[in-house]
Amino acid sequence: MEEFTKLATGTMVAGRYRILKVLGTGGMGAVYQAEDTHSSMTVALKTLRSDRYDREDLVTRFEREAYAEARIGHPNIVGVHALGHDDALRTRFIVEEELRGADVAGCLDELGSLSALSAIAIALPVMDALIAAHAAGVIHRDIKPENVFLHEMDDGTVVPKVIDFGIAKLTDGLGHRRSTETGMVFGTPWYMSPEQAVGDSAIDARTDVWSVGAMLYEMLCGAPPFRGSNPNAVMAQVIYGRPTPLQHHWPEVPADLKEVIHKALERDREKRHATMREFRDALVAHSLWRDVTPEIAQSLLPRPSSFVGISEVLPPEFRDGSGERMRSPLSARTGEEAAWPSEEAFELLPLVSTAPPDLVAPSLPGDPAASPVESPRPRVEFGPPKSSARTPGRSPWLASAANFVLALFSGAAVAFGVMPSIESPLSPPHHGRCCDR
């Protein structure tokens, strides 16, 4: 990975943010722990590296993440404080709340799989966040275990947080189309819906329904619903195949729960849950969850401090230059540097010849083939003892081939408006408890 000069401890950014330490570096930039000297708060300062300062495409993608997160404003979405730049330092930055804990991917790496109740306790706040996002005209398009963070607060409360809206679809609030990226298809193969994978120009909120279903499946089974020896094989399974039935991994799975999850993973989106709220309602109505109170739901959430050394934990969407996901909580504990994804592209078979012509989220009514068979993975609580490891060999990819490109970049895609001078507040910090519905 090409080296670049990092900001030194004590550096003042935009006359306000004092750098305390570097949390992660990578091909696109760095993340720092910083002190907001106006409020004495500790924040995460995400920056583009200085030699990308004038790259319009990267700046646009960087801005979109901040705008999307601030536009929604939900306690289960990472809080964005400000977006700005410092000309003297040639630094563009996003100021975010500092998260402490682990992402769901790290949790699965440690625990293998989760009990049904724990998995649902994580999924419901994620669904609440996405219901709010869809109502605000934002489709995430990259929901996966790496992009759900279990934020552990000082009082021990765990709050699931959706992060990384960098490749979200946006509208400008008036239904107008904004800037486009013709020929680009975004996502992560293991969690990408079939319509997203084939470049459907009319992707809507049901693509997030699919991705939540895929993540919920993995939390229960310890492996995603579609698997293959490489991203091409995974994409082929997503487009042409069907998920391995849940009962293959968990023979005792309640029939109603199986039906709810498999409906989310229908290849034909017309057969899926029509909205995220419909999916949520079906999930809470199934037999295992009917008597669960908000207090019980909170107790079911995994506590990262029980298996990860809690300290200042960098935002977990950063990857190293090879495309392999780094365990950000573990790297923080061991002193290793975590990293952003690089710009490098990797070859994929050209599975399609068309791609979405725009990045605008259409509105939805009511809400602004088989994978390779593997041996069953033991589960927790409602089945045999849990496995100790996830399926290895998975990593997010950024790929290009003809008109088919999978883009993975933290802070990607269309922003609207003009980059503010020095600093522009976007929204106050968001705090709240999960599972309060």
C-alpha cells in the first residue's frame, strides 16, 4: 500500500479538532481519534489523504456518506457531527461519534453464530434504522455484518448502529435526480440482492430487505446464504441460485421463522416482504419473539467487552489494501493499524452488460437455483453448541469488468450541494437506546 503522511498528534484541523492518535489508515485516507476543542468531546475524524484532496470523484463519494447519515438522524445510525475541509492541511474530513465495541462480523468471528433471539435483537434495531432511512429517501445497499456496529455505552447498554452509507442511493428530497455514475454497480457479493447484482436500474428499498435477510441468515448459521470459492461464484449463486435452506444448518428452526427469512431472500423481489416494516412486523410476530420485552431484548445483545478489549475503537468499515476485512476491535486491542479499502480493482467475470444509469431511490408504496451444500454449522441456545469460527475466506471486493463494477469505498457516491467551506454542521450527535419499540 502506498504510504502517505499522516497528521501528527496535536495537529489542529480546521482550528477546532485536535488530533489525539491515529486509529486506522489505508489507501483512501486515515481515521483519527480527535478532541473537539469547542465541546471537549472525543470524536472520530475520518479524512481523505492529501493527494486525493482535489479528486472530484473521491470527494463526491466522501461527501455522500456524511450527507446520507445526517439526513436520516436515527439513534441506530452512526452520528455525524460535521463535514468540512482544511485547505492549509489539504484535508477533507467527516466528524463522527466515536464508537466503542465491535462490529457484528467481529462478533461472529469470535462466537461463530448467535442464538435466534440474539440475532433478532440485533436485526430489529437495524430494521428500525433502515425504515427511517427509506422514509428519508435513502437506500443503504451494503448492509452486512461489517456495517452493523455493536456500540457499548458507558452504562453497559449495547446499541446496534448502522454505519457506512457511502454507497447509498439518495434523492434530493424533492424527487429530483442528482448526479449519476453510469455503469457502476455497488455492493458486496455475499449480501447483494439479485437485482443489484445484475444492474437493475430500478433498485428500491427491497434490496435492503434482501441484505438484512442475508445478514440474519448468517447470524443464525455462521455462514452467509450464498457461498462460493470466489466472488464470481458467489455472484452466480445470488443471480441464478437459491439459498441453502435454513433447516440444513438448524434442523429445529421454527417453521414461521424460516418462512420469514426465506421470504426476504426471494430472488423475485415481488415475492419478498414489500417493505422493511413488513419484514420487521413478520419477524416480531414469529413464535420465538412473541414474549420478548425491550428489557429482555437488551439483555440478549452480545456485549463486545466480554470478548474484545474495549478502548477507543475505530469505525469498522475500514479495510486493508488487499481487500481483506480487518477486525477493527481486535486490531485496536493489539495495537495494529486498521485500514480503509484501497482504490484497486480486481477482475470479475462480466456477468451483465448493463448497469443502473442513476443513483436515485424510487419511492415504494407504504414506505417513503441452490448454493453449494455444506455440512451443518452447530448453533447456540436453540440447537447444539455453537461453532467457534465463521466460514473463512470471505472478503469484500472492489471489482470492475466491462460495465460491471462492485465498488467498496467508505464514503462513496452521490452528494448534493456544494462542499462547505472549512466546516458545516450537519446534525447533532445522535444517542439513544435500541430495542425500545
